[in-house]
Amino acid sequence: MKKYCLFAISVILGLYSCINTNTPSQSSSADITFTVQSGTSKSFPSATFDKNVVKGTNGKDTLYVVVSNKDSLPYLTNPDSLVPVISGNNLKSVKITLNDTTTFTYSTTKSDTISFRDTVKIVTVSEDGKHSLTFKVVVNIHQHDPDLYVWTPKASSIYPENAVAEKLVFADSLLLYVKTASNVVLYTSTTDGATWGRKTLTNFPNSFDIKYLVKNQDKLYIAENQEVYASSDGISWTKYDTGNSINHLEFALNGEIFGVSGNPVVLQVLDTTAMSWGGTLSLPSNFPIENEGIFVTNGTAGNERVFVVGGKDASGTMLNTVFSSEYGSYWTNLASINVFSPRIDVAAVQYDNVLMLFGGRDGDGILGIDNYFAISPDYGISWRTPYTNMVMPIDLTPRYNCQVVVNNEKTIIYFVGGQNDSGFTKDAWAVMKNSVLWDSMQ
């Protein structure tokens, strides 16, 4: 008899256990995940919203949770045409309040747009009805065009001298070399081009063409004939006799310094330890040797790449070529078709993966406003006029031999000096794309 009683008790306990296991417990979480979608045909990338809990005075109780997107939605997104997307753990209720006046129940089966011009409040209740949370949603939208290039005037009269040439270098600060009929003086700016101070150069070769002064790693170099001058600070210079002759320096690339020499024209590589020239490299027959625009920047593969634009070849022919090389030993003319007119004294710069040409002269003189500024979004292969949000201000006068550099962080273009029919402009501008500025502030 006892055996049967024990068996009956076991069966009852087993049945109770099964019944208890099949009864799911209700969630006590009132938390949510939140994002928005476009309620129009204009889509945008998925928006990520972060949550910041606001506690009471006791530091324990949660008053509410602020929900906001760190990366603003695209420029011109309409805050009245956004669809909230809310998800939680089997919430009992989700209510949305607009402007503290209109309240409605959120449904995952509908995709109605609401206005996020003001803060939107969301109140959730957990599935078990025991917990509630209040969320205040702030949707950030870019108020300025991220692709807009902002041109800011910095200085209107940097120096008083009567210049015959200029050379701008960025080496932790802006260094502007100004050549006069008798000497070379240096002006520096550590304030983004707004104020400039005059420095006295020591042992600088005043007769050299300062256009071909180059920066290589942490030093500056300039060379002609058998002489090379080097400086660590741009002010005090040391002279070296190489024993070999070159016409002038051309550029520094991947830690090496290249000079132009001979007829036919070739490149030579400077051994900066022995201060001697060697490693002769051939050049295309129509390679420019004067009045060219030169810019060195990082290439798509990570190595530096040099661009040599326009100028004149050994026969004096004005060119519309865009030569490019990663190592100086092999050159490609990217502008294999007549994408722009032959020109000299053009400034070349790469910024935000766009190669740009500023100013210059062609056979008719200073380039006009219609072809003064050209851009290439594919590293020099194709060229076009700038987009409307890149256009230069109307009070920036056309010029040639303007000096253009990019700072170390690659966030700002400095546009300094140059010449027009009235002489040297002696001004300074800073140029920055909005999205590059925003990225640098994060």
C-alpha cells in the first residue's frame, strides 16, 4: 500500500513540475532600443542612438533616459518626416507624447511619421506591469552642408617687402619664404595664418630659386649646382658640397629627395647621409622642368605619390600634363587627353581624396574664373569644374604662383599669396570642408 502512495505522490509532483515549467515568467524590463527611419523616398544610413540615464537627487532613482544620435542625420533631413522604430522585451505598453500635449500608443505594425522638431517623450511599461521608464528623444540633424568648403580670410597684408618669389611650407607651423631682389626673408605663423612674424635667416642661399625648397621628413632642403643647404628649423641653414651638379631640387618622396639635372633631363637621388647625388632615373621626354605645379601626398596604397602638373618642358613648350609617380622611377601621364588647357604656375593640392588645381596662366595670361579652379575626384585621371559647394569666394582674386599647403592633420588647406596683374597679393586664406572639420572634432 505504501508503494502505491509513494507512486501517486511522485506522479502528482511530476505533473506539478511540468505545469510550472510551461508557465513562462513575464519580463520586468521596460528598456527599449530606438532608431528612426526616413518616412520619404530620401533614405539615409542607419542611425545609431545612445542612451544617457538621468538620476534623481539621491543618485539612485532613474528620472528619465535621454536618447540621442551622436552622428547627426544628413543635411536637409526633414524632422517632420521621420518614423520611430522602437523595440523592447514584450512591453505591456509604449506611449509617445509630442510637445507634452498629444499622446498616442506606438504600434510596430504602423509606420506613421512624427515630428522631431521638439523633444519627443516615450513612456514604456514592462510586460509584468511593475516597471516604467520615461525616454526623452532628441534627433540631431546636420544644420550645415557637410560637403561645403568654407573659405575664411586670415590675413590681408603679410609682409611689406617687394617680392619676386614666394614659397610656403607647412612644418608644424606655416613658413612663408619671401624672395626680394637682394635677399630672402622668412615669415612664420602659428595662428593658422592670422598673424605673421618676421624671422632672420642664417646662411640661406639668397640666389637660389625658392620655388624648389622641399620638406623631407623633419628637415628642409634647397639645392642648385653642387650645393645643398639643409635646415631643421627653417631658419638656420647648413651648406654641403655634393661634388655633383643639378639644376634644382624637384620633390621629396617616401623619405628620398629628388633633383633635376642634365640634358636630356633626368632625376637624381640625394644621399642625405653622404650628401651626394646618385641613382639616376630617366624621365619622359616632355616632363616639365620649370613653372610646374608639384604636390606630394599619400596614395591609395598608403605610399606617398607625387603629382607634377603643367609647366614647360626642356623645349619651352607649355604643357597640360599631370605626371604621377610613387617611387620616381616610373611615371604616368594621367591627363592623356586634353582635359584642361596648357598652363604654367598652377598650384596643386590633394584634400579629402580630391586632387585640386588652383590658378595659373595659359597663353592668354591669368586663367579666368571659368577655368581657374579644377578638381579630380579620381587622383588625376578625370577633371571637371568644382561642385557648387566648393566654389571660391568672389573676393578672392584670380592669381598664379599661389602657395597652397595642407596641415599635418589634413584638415585645413592654406592658400597664401600669389601674383596677379597688380603684383603679389600677400594675403592668406584657410579652407576647410565641413565634414572634415566635424570628423576632426570627434
